Amino acid sequence: MPEQISIFDLMHDRQNSAGGGDFLRKNRIRFIHAYDDIISVDSLLEAWQEFVRGKRSRKDVQEFEGDLMANILSLHRDLKSGDYRHSPYEFFKINDPKPRDIHKASVRDRLLHHAIYRKLYPFFDRTFIADSFSCRLWKGTHKAMDRFKVFARRVSCNHTKTVWVLKCDIRKFFASVDQQILLDILALYIPDKNILRLLEEIISSFHSAGPGTGLPLGNLTSQLLVNIYMNKFDRFVKHQRKVRYYIRYADDFVIFSQSRDTLISLIPRIQDFLWTILRLKLHPDKISVRTIASGVDYLGWVHFTNHRVIRTATKRRMLKRINDTGHKKETVQSYLGLLSHGNARKLQNKISGA
């Protein structure tokens, strides 16, 4: 009979995440930067130089830059005194390709997000597993797809055995993040209470379904925070479930195995962990177990044993956008670069007009 996840063990892990595990506290690496390292005038100026790249034509950025030193000194004083409060968000919708709600912070707040990110990212990136690919330097979708190809070859023993792939998607990912659980996880690594209070101010400045839930898609800090949040799940899969062939990109993840039954048996364990520890749910319509030979749809491409092809819906959007922009050179070159990562010679020829 397959081993079952003990709810007691899960809740014990939750308690450890909340700060109750002495062993974890003594053996976990700690964030060494102090609050002043983040909020100093020099830090804010350095963050501004990175933040402003490619944004100087925007009206709100120009207004902030028009009195830059006064604005930075004002932000520094508020942070130093503890008077800083995050401003409300500007809300708008985009299609990327499905409709998404974006919440845009003020330039002042986004500058602070950047200053925080510059310090936190290098530290937390070291704690992530190698096969987490979203919003990380030297990673990205193309690296994730290359890893998919490597795992498919390894599990199939150079394409001599059938490979099954479990593919899952987390339902309403950003909107479902439990803010208190996230803060409990951050407290395990960050000893400086002022930094934690600042992070709490930023995290609690937004909520989706209700107070204490969700992160805004538009924040730079959100990209890092969801990886910190999901790192607990990554480590559960890799270290507790001993899954060797696992890839995650944001809320999409895949697991490879020669055994379909092994993958099927993982699903309830994954669901239990996600809900009990992180208050997340799998999207019920996006759980699939398929062979690579039949094609696995992942990150915009359908992956087969020896090749991958662009997803049909992606192809249609691509052609429509090229037509809508009048075959603009920059758009065409961008899509040709994308198509170079798969088997799409006919489509490349069609787009380039060959």
C-alpha cells in the first residue's frame, strides 16, 4: 500500500515554517544585511539607476526624476522613522494571452521594491532548487524547455522506454498566496525585525479575494516572493517525495517517470501538501498524465520524443499580431528568435516571407 502523507507531519512542518522548529532555525542560512543596508540613500540611488532604465519616457517616472534627490531623501526619512506607508495601486487589465489583472504601484514604491529586491534576490536565489526556472537570472522559459528535453532523454534511457509526464497548474496562483504563511517563511531566514516589518507593509498593501490573501502581479518583489513561497513545495517534491525529474516554472510544473501509476499516486500527496502547508489548490482542469510520444503541452510548446512544436493557439496569436503590426521588423525578428528554439521551419519561412 502506498505511503500516505501524515497530516500530523504536515502540520508539524507548518509549525516549523511559522518559526517553531529549533533545528531548522539553527541550521538554516540567515540573511546578513541590516535594514539600513536597504534603506540608505546610497542604496536607494543605486536602485534608482537600475529601476529607471528604459522608463525615462514615462510621465510618472519623469515627474519623480524632476526632483529626484528630494524624493529619495523623503523616502529615506519615512523609512528611517518608520512612517513609510505603501500607496494604493493603479489597476488595469492586460491580455497575456489570457486576461490578467495588473496592479501598478507608484514610482516611489516601485523604487523601494527595487532596493529590497537588489538585496534579497542574491540571498534567496541560493536557497532555490536548480530546476526552478521562473524569474531567475540565467534561467527562463528556454532553459526550462532545454531541461525538459534532457529529462525526457534520461528517463526514456535515450528514447528506448516510455516516459510519462505529470503536468499540473496551480489555481489562481498569485491571488491565492497566504500572506501570513509567506511572512512566516521569510521570518525563518531574516533576523532583522525592521526588514520583516517593511516586507509586511508591502505584502499587506494588497489583497485579492480577501484580507491577508494574494500578491500583485505588477510588483517586482512579487516575482521573488512567490519563488520563496513555492520553494517549500519544490523541496517537498525533491527531498520528501524523492522526485528526481521535476521542473517548475511559476505555477506550472512537470514530473517525469517511467511509471504512470507512480505519477497518479503523487497527485493526492501534492494536493495535500499544497493545501495544508501553503493554502494552494491545483487547477482541476489542468492536471494531466501523458506520454511524451503523444505530446506534452508545456510553456507554449508541445513536446515530443525528438522535437517540439509551437502550440496551435500561440501560432495563431503570433500570426495575428504580425498582421496587426503590418509585419513590423522588430515584431518579426522577435518571433523568429522564439521559433528558433523548436521545430518550426515552415512557420519561420511563412513569417519571414521566404
